[in-house]
Amino acid sequence: MKVTVKIGCFAFLLITLFVCQLFAQSENPYGTNTPVVADSLTPPVRLTARQDHARLMKLLNIDSLRQGPSGNPNALNAANSDESKANPYPGLPDPLRLNNGRKVTTPEMWWKLRRPEIEEDFDGEIYGRVPKNLPSVHWEVISTTKDTIKNIPAITKKLLGHVDNSSYSLLSVDIHFSLTVPANAQGPVPVMMEFGFTFPPGFKMTDTMKKFVDSMSNWQPMVLSKGWGFAILIPTSVQEDNGAGLTKGIIGLVNKGQPRKLDDWGTLRAWAWGASRALDYLQTDSSVDGKKVGIEGLSRYGKAALVTMAYDQRFAIGFIGSSGEGGAKLLRRNFGEQVENIASSYEYHWMCGNFLKYAGPLVPGDLPVDAHELIAMCAPRPVFISCGSPAVEGNWVDDKGQFMAAVAAGPVYRLLGKKDLGTTEMPPVGTALIDGDIAFRQHHGGHTTLPNWPTFIKFAERYFRD
């Protein structure tokens, strides 16, 4: 059974990497028309990820970065999996203490004073600042179809979100999004939005790949059977998942094709912006209860789901799957993936340029904030932290580091009148901690949220129930 799950996880990673490569190689992977080019516009700068990464290091006056560990447990530089060595920086920033040392004692102090300080640190040093001159998005319903999903009648709308590119017509961005609701719904329904992916036209899958990909959507009939809907956002239609794409997509459009400044937003914030624009649409759709929309994602999209939940308080609930470093995992932990990995030319585009400092000359202990405060930014709304079994998924995403971050976010939830995890002791695999407003569960599978969907639905019922 474990071998099967590992193979499935590997297939998922291969599929994801293949799709990302297609986006990286295509100027416009969806074939939309580029507006007429004005002669006075400067064409987008074209840099490889390595070139852009080196450019940021030069801006920071950094000659070299520390190398990140390997995810292969048999490699000479394998990531640490020894818990006795996992906490070189045991002291976490206090989410309830102002920068001037004053203790936060009331909800008013949290909202007016402390939360803005935390957000500012995440903006400036980790995820980057979202520009003020963001373009509008016009949503177009491309098709509406009736279908049956596991014997459940459903209605699906496919949409395109056309981003206004009148300020820079050399780039176009069309957000790909779909919404499915039960056909027999008597009124507006709650909706779970997922960061998903699609294959390009003509892509041929083997039977094994098709079976695996089909299994990844098995959560959808679970949601429909509760009388809820689901929505799928394609994040790479908002922003490519690579450093070479940073002068394209929404980041490139706003920057008029120029490279980022050190504190400009990274891809995770761009994907979160796309989710917020999709929520804008859902709040206008009469079939959707706009106050009961949740966000879900796995792995890098789990990171994006947590960032989305933290920054957009309109999302009602978050389902954060195996998000690891840069997501729900404590950045200060020396276990599994590290800051150095995220700061490398392969993953740096997720974050702002300033983040590179913490892979040299600074260290993770110098970070002004950590993952527990990102979770705290979601308060008082419910968040479910999902992981797989270390025996199957491996140690790369650091389940305990995510659990510790969830525990450390508890004081903020309690201050706002909500319940924390209810324990500080890491539970056995398969144990569901869902009695509070922060939830946590390791399932027995690998790198997927699928085994945790039934538990999440049980958790979410409390909030989606009328």
C-alpha cells in the first residue's frame, strides 16, 4: 500500500513539473490574443531564473547563499530528520507582543496594532508587497453545462477572468476558473475553492496517469453530497511557476515587463491575488453563498492557500495541505526542507527578493516573523492543517513543524474568543484534532489531501451549517 501511494505521489510531481515546464516555454499557453502593441512600449525583459536570481543577489550585495539540503534521505547532504537537532532557534516571535515590547491584551490591540506589524514584516521580508496599481478583472462565463458526478446532478460554469491590460498591452492575463454546484440546490450554497491544474490540449496520459489524476478529484462528489459546491482556480494562468515568468503574468503586467524590486510580491502572493479575484466573482453569483467560501491547496498550492487565507479575510475557512516550508511549517526548524531551498533559483520566485538574505548572510533565526504568525493572521476564522504520514510522504514537509506552528498560533485565537488545538502534544498519525478553530490531522497516505477530506468536511460543517 505504501509503495502504491509513493508511486502516485511521484507521478503527481512529474505531472506538475511537466505542466510548469509547458507554461515556462510558452508566451501564452492558452492561446489568447495579445492586444495591439503600442510602438512606445518597452518589450518585457527576458531573464532566466538563474539570471534573475543572480540579479537579486547583486541588489542585496550577496556573493553566495548557503546550499539547501537534499530531499533524498540517502544523499550526503540529506535534510535533517533527527528531532534532537531540529530546533536551533527555539524562541519564536511572540504574536501577542508589539515591536516596542508592549503586551497585546485586547482584540482591539491585535487588529489595530499587532496584526498590521506582522503583516508588514511578511510583506517586506517574505512574501512581498502587492502593488497599489492593480488592474481590474472582467469575468466572462464561457460555458454552462449540466453533468452528473457520481450520481449527483451538477451544473458547471467555466469562466475566464480577463485582466485589464490597457496600461501595458504587450502582456495579457486570462484567469482560468470553474464553478460546480449541485443542480438541485434550493438556494445559495457554500463553496470550496481549490488551487488546481490542467493539461494543455492534445496532452496524452497513460492509463496509470489517468487513473491517478482521476483519483485526485474524488473529493468533489464528497462536497457535492453535502449540498456544497466546488471551484477550481488554475494558478499558473495568473502567474507562471518559475523565475523566468516573473516579467510576465500579473506580476509582469503590473511591472510593465520589468524585473521585480526587492520587496515586490512573489508568486504565492500573485496566486492569492488570483483567488481573491475569483472570490469577487463568486460573491456575485446567485448560486453561491459568498460568505461561506473556503480555500484549499496541496504542497506549493497549500502554501498559496494559507497565504490567501491570511491576507483575504473574506475567505471563511482554509484547508492547508502539506504546505511545508514557506507555508505552515516553522521556518526556524532544521527539519526537512529549509529556507535555503526556498531561496534557491528553483523556488525563490514564490517569495520576495528580500527573502534571499536569510539564506546568507542572515539565518532563519533572524526572520522577524514565522509561520505561526501567518496562521494567526487567519484568526478568528477556522484553519485545518493537513499532512500525510512521514512513513509514506517522507519528512520533507515537516509535520511536527506545522503542528508546532498551529500550537503557537493558539494564543491569538484564544484572545479573539476562539479555541486553539486543545493540546501541545503531537498526536499519533490518524488522530483528528478538530474540536477547536485550528485543526490538525496526519492521514496515513502520502503527498495528498484526499484522505483528509472526510475529516475536513466534518470540521467545516460547523461553520457552513446555517
